[in-house]
Amino acid sequence: MDPKFEHKKIEALIAERWKTGGYFKAERDAKKEPFTIVLPPPNASGRMHTGNVLMVAIEDLLIRWKRMKGYSALWVPGTDHAGFETQTTFERELKKKGKSRFDYDRDTLYQMIWDFVHENKALIEGQIQAMGASVDWSRYTFTLDPEAVATVLDTFEKMEKEGLVYRSDYVVNYSFKWGTTFSDAETTFKERKDPLYYIKYGPLTVATVRPETKLGDTALAVNPNDKRYKKYIDTEIEFEDVTGPNKLKVIADSYVDPKFGTGVLKVTPAHDKNDFEIGIRHGLAVKNVISTNGRMSDNCGKYAGLKVLEARTKIIEDLEALGSIEKIDAEYSHPVPVDYRSEDYIEQLVLPNWFIKVDDSKKSLKKPAYDVVKDKKVKIYPKWREATYLRWVENMHDWAISRQIVWGIRIPAWYNLEENPTVHVVFLDSSGKAVSGNAGDLLKTYSYEEIEKGLQSLNAPKECKYIVSKKKMGKPYLQETDTFDTWFSSGQWPLVTLHYPNSEDFKYFYPTSVLETGWEIVTRWVSRMIMFGIYLTGEAPFKDIYLHGHIRAIDGKKMSKSLGNVINPEDYIAEYGVDALRMGLISGTANGRDFNFPKDKILGYRNFANKIWNMTRFMLMMMEKEDFTKYEDLPEYSKDAAKTYSEEEKEIVKGLNSLIKQVDKNLEKYRFADAGEAIYQFMWHEIADKYIEYVKNLEDKRVALGLLRHVMLNCLKLLHPFMPFVTEAIWQEIPRNVARDLADSDWPEA
């Protein structure tokens, strides 16, 4: 046995040994109970971050434990095309070359991103392997594999036929920066300070931070119980406006908060979700005044074409000239919607989008997804995270599933340009020049073939007719250029990885056993997987959900490139080894709560790996000194033999039995840190500090050494799911009566 544990050398040797052994390929065995985990797919174009490493460590722990306990344990690996994120990453690369997505037609851009992803995809796959993940590579899945895409398209087609899909003008979260919509789950709020303007509307005054949207006002609203304004309800208010004489009806709606501002609300249905709902209740007109390019729309008169903030400044100047500004609160603080990735401002616009009805009267998607968790058919660990899930599903609205990006699964809807001449098209002509306009007008100058070949995007008004078809349709049809929201495709991940609906894998391994992921995507991803699983199969896709916490920087702050505190896991693997990083992160999980990157624990477990290596070396040296070099030279543990043990020997057996029960109990409850800590304490203090010292001082060491070997082998089994490399390496050094590698061994029984 080498005098020193060298993780770099050993990790490569052990990984190759496992690969040759083929231990991780799961077999369908009617005599065995299946245990299935599908790996939450990392972004195929990126590298693993610390959260990915924690995820792999926990899932590998679970799968190795269950495999050793005799289950047919399947861990399905895969990567996600991660539509928006990947396209954004690629566009940064284009920018470095002085290019942008607008320089290419849609098909060319898609192929460029495809090539980019497949050049980088091997990086993440290599990292998963380097982490010692005992995944079944024969079942690897990429979210854009043909079979995966086919499943997603089939689901959309089924939902569309059943009336669960619709196109509608609806208030969506729109990013001018990224040029696409964001779902509610992808939108968060950031506190910001803005002036609060008190603007006169004749006899009434409204407080608002968005004076530019007053161009889209279609009513004023007051609370029906607000005595101050009862006389104005159902009357029209006339006033001088920045666009000339104007009048608006005053309506009563209980949404209005009498305590905010003056208690009078200007209703702008096109640019506020709450106003949109008020508009539906009262039949108000929807007047778009902000376009998707971030400028005021053509119907804004002299303000048309101005950027939003420019228009705000100009309108305030004009209102002040009219004497319509009553006062300004310059220190007003309020939450502003931003996208969760870059925290860039989100505008609420009314656009035609594709939607899923989540609470249709005939077929509710959200109620069954709520009930399975509420009724404990699907259990969430830690339990206190359950409330987040239930609250989200209970308040879920219809889901906008379309994104205005190229990279992803294209929505299989087709528009006949002759029947829908108002479809707005942007394409590159034969000279590479961008051309835009309504299809009916463009076809007078350009051929259908030229438009189709150079197509960048199309925008179909909601009244346009479409045909859903997975097969390409010819002239005069153009396919929808929107792609599915990533969560729509990845929401079917447990199904596509097991080749739903007719594969033998699906019949045997579905539903999966546990989903392990970060708590922050319980709304965006977990809820959608449960919805789709029940909708398509009648069963939730997993029985348990374990949600781990975020890993913050060492100083406790959120990791950020701008702060310079991002931790690269590969640096720690190089210095301390995979086992130490895995065990260090697992020990810091703190029952699903966020935690600081545990550098001290990683260092501690590197020392622990060295400790158990040296413990084994010392045991083997004692065996060699006593000439007990073969397995049969030392007595095996047995209950009968245990009757003659000394008090110290009985105590170590009692401690081992207690440890086995304790580890099993903690792992069943997903208390990984507690299980790992128990093994650490027992091996370091009970074996190294006490029992080895006891053996060292005996004259006749034969029985005590035989028992030490028994205890060490069983402790290696317990520790193996946590620290697989060092335990497998040590296992190979100890004389034993079975040829099986540790990765293929049975779990110890008390």
C-alpha cells in the first residue's frame, strides 16, 4: 500500500476500474425493487458550478446506497439545451467577433448554436464522470435528442387537441434586453427608488411612477367603499391631457387600495397585469403604447419612437407646463419586476403568446399537482419547503409557454400566409439585407422561398389561424418561430429519459424514486414535472423530493462574477480531491438551508481521507508483522465468536451495529450530514483513537485484528457512497474473502 493517499493518481485508476466493471448499468429485474433518479440536467454549454457538484454528490450517495442494498438502481444522466441561457452565452461569443444574432437567418443561427453546444457538451459530461457519479451512461439523454423532441411535440399536440393550449393577447413579462418573454416563475422583484408623481385628472389626482403609460389609460378606478369618491363612480371625468382634451370613465373595483397614494388608480390594461384583470372585469379597451423594441408605439403621437425613459421625461415636462403635476415624492421606494438571471428590468406588455390552461374546468393541471403533495403522496424534504410549493401551485395562472428565441424546440404551428396576410415577418433577403413587413405585402415583391430561407422571426396576431403539425408543411405555410419555454420541455424530463410511453424502462423504472434539486426551482421546474407526469401517466413522476440549499461564497455573500467571489469546484478537486469536496459539501447542507461554502470542512475531510488511509496501512503492517497476510489467517466475525470477545471488542461491535442503524435511519430521512458525521466520528475516535490503540498493545493480536478487519470493511461500505474513491482504493488493499469491488458490494447489516 502506498505510503501516502494521492487522490489525483487514485481517482483516475478507480474511475477506469468502475468503467471496466460495468457496475452502474441498471438491469430490469422482476425480483428486485427499482430505485430511480434522473439527474437534473445541467446546462450543456456551461461548466458545473458548486450547486451542480452538491447535486451530484447527494444523488450519487443515494444511488450507491440503494444499489448496495440490493435495489435495481438506475441513475439517468443527461444535459439540458437550456434555451435562453445557452443562446445568451452564444450571443456573447458572437459579440466578441463583432456579430449579433440579427446577422443570420433563423436556421443558420440555430445550427451555429448547435455546433457551439456540442463542442462544449463534453466538458460537463467529463465533469460528471470526474465527480465519480455512478450514472448509467448507456441511458444518457440530451433534451434535444430526436426522441426527446418527439415526446415534447406529442404532448403539445395532445394538449392542443384537448383545448388546453391557446393563443391570446395577454399581459406577459417582457425583457427588452433579451427580446423575449419570461414566465412569472422567472420574474422576481427588486426594490428601487423612483419619483412618485401625483398627476391631476380633472378633479381627481392619481399617484404613479409610470407617467408614460398614461397614454394607454382607458379608465380611472376607485374602491367601491371609498366614501371620498362615491359621487364619481360611473361618471366621466374630462381633463386637459398631454395629447389634448381627454375623458375617462371612473369605475369601482375592490382591487384599488384606498390607502395607496390618493386612492385613485389609473387603469392601463396593456402594461400592468392587475390593470389587465380590471380591464377584463369591466370590459375596458386595451391600448398598447410601448413596443417590443422598448420605444413608444406609433399611436403615441408626438411621443412615438421615444425610448420609455425619454418619453417619461418629456411627458412630465408637458404635464408641468399644463399645471397637472400636483406634487412629486422623490424618495419613493417600490418593488420593480426584473428577470431572475440578470436582474434587468421587465416590462409588462400585451402580446400574442402561446398559453397552457392550468386550471381548465374540464381538465385541471394544477389541482392534481397540488393534491399529491397536500395528501403526502409526494413528500417534500425538508418538510418546511412544502409550503413554498403549495403556495405557488395554488396561485398558479395560465402559463405562457412561448419564447422569442431560436435555440430550443420550435412550436409546431404553421400559418398559411395567403389566409393570414397580417402575419408580420422579418427575414434576410438574398443580399443579406433585413426586410420586415406583413406577409401579404411582402409576397408582392419577394418569393415565398426567399422569405422562408431567410426567415428570422414572425409575429402572428391572435386572430390568425394556424395548423399544428410535426411534419414540415410546404408553400404557402411558415412555421411559428417561437420556441417552447425550457420548463415546458424539461418539465417532461422523467418521461423522456425513460422513453415514455411504451419502453420497458418506462414500465419498470417509472415513477422514479426521488427528485433531488435546488429549492429555488421548486416552482419553475418541480411543479411542471408533477403536472405533466400526472397529466400524461396518471402518476406523479417521483415519490420524494429533496431540496438542497444554495451554496454561498465563503464570506456568506451570493456568488457573483462582479464580486469576484465565484468558487470553481475544479480548483478544490485538484487541491483536495473529489472525496473531500463531496463530503465537505454534503456536511454543509444544513437540512436544505442555504450555507456558506465550507472550505474548512473540505480541508477536514481531506485530512479524514488521509487518516483512514493511514489507519489501513497501520492495520496491514500489524497483520504483516504477525504474519497474517492471507484472509484465512485471521478469524471471521461471527455471533458465536463474539461470545468470547473482550469488553473492548464487544464495545466496538456494539458501536458498529449502532452506526449501521444510525446511518440507515438518517439516509432514509435525507439527513445526509448527520449520517456522514456519524461515520466520521466512529472511524476517527472509536476505531483510530481507541480500538487500534487497544489492538496495538495486545500480545496476541489474532482475534482483535480479525475483528478490526471486519469493522474496517463494514465502515468502508458505509462511507463508500459519501467518499467513493478513497474507500474503493483502500478496499482493494485489504485481504478479503470476496473478489467483488466495493462499488459492487452489499450494504452491511447490523
